[in-house]
Amino acid sequence: MVRTLHVGRTSFTQLVEIHGTETQQDDLRAEIEMVYVHVDLATHRPAPLPQWLGKEFTDFDAQGETQQ
């Protein structure tokens, strides 16, 4: 399971949960919080995220909530 926790100006944070293959939904094996920073390749500095990206994450997370 992956869900977006935060979308900022130049970065976003996602939570990844890894569950076992047993039928129990509470069989959480690992939890990872990842921060992605959008970087300008020419300057190697943080750059603003594209405006459309926040909505994409919101829509993706909403699809996952309806499938659970």
C-alpha cells in the first residue's frame, strides 16, 4: 500500500506499507516513509513541483481508499 502524506512546494512524502502474503490484513511487515525532492538537473537544486502533480496523488490515493 502506498499513500501520499504530504505534497509541498519542491517535495512530497509517501508512506509505503509492506504486508505479508497471509490473508490477515494486519500482517504489517515493514513501513517506509520516503521523501522525494524534485531537482533541477542543471543546477542540482530543489525545483518547484509541477502544479498538476498534487491532484494526481490525491486522485490515486482516493482510488485506493475505494478499493479497500
